[in-house]
Amino acid sequence: MNTFLVDINKCTGCMVCVLECSFFHEKAYSRSRSRIQIKRNEEKELSIPLICEQCDFRECVSACILGALVYDNSLNIPIVDEEACVGCGACAKACSFKAIHLDPTMRKAIVCDLCDGDPTCVKVCLPGAIRYKPVNNRVLGCKAKAMDAKLKALKQEFEGDE
């Protein structure tokens, strides 16, 4: 099994990952329809990739009272059942990492689906801010530190900015 490692200190905010993701899934370059978003603070030159961190919290799944968001243990990600999703946004509000949002066209929740196990965002991230690594103790240690840094940055720089 693999997991994302997101290093906010390496992200340049170039948006290539965002556009590549939307093209892979929607066959159109659309920032709003991408499963990855970039939260930016231009003044502080801070860019944070907002992508599913494959966390153990699974608050997003718990928040969906309709069962439209289920956790796929083999991929280690939440999966949206588009038939069941009514677009209420409860899962998006519950996600600490701001990795879920509503597709503006379909009005359904969208979240990273790992591009069938070969994430395109990783392939195009030249600074190496987004990596997809096999799980081992070292990687899990790095991931825990990276997730903590990301949560702190989101809270300090963007709280109340929604």
C-alpha cells in the first residue's frame, strides 16, 4: 500500500497538479473540478496542496449520514457514491485537511480517488511537494510530521477564510 506525502514547504503554487487532475478526470482543465486544490497566501508566499491525506480520522465518512462516502480500505481513501450523494457538503466541512469539495457542475462531493492507483498529480509535481510512497515506518513518521505542519498552517494562515 502507498500513501501521499505532502510537503508544504516545497509547493510553489504552480497549479499544474490541479489542472492535470481535472484533465485526467473531466477531460477539461478546470481548477474547480479538480480533486486537488491549492490554498494560497500570496503575501506569505505560502501554497498548500489540499488533497486527501488518507488519514486515520475518517471524519468525512462519519459526517455523511447518507452513506454516500465510504472508506475503501484497499486504497486507503474515501470513495464517493455519486448516486447516493446529495451534495450537502457535510463531508467537506468535516475534513480537517479541506480535501473534499463540491463539484460546481455536478453538485456532488469530489475527493481524490488516486487516479486508479497511479496519481497524476505526483507525476507532474516538479518541486516534489506531492509524493506517493510505499508505507513503512519511516514514511509514516514523515507523513505524521507533514500532516501536523499542514494542519498548523491551515489553521494559522487560513482560519476563518472559508
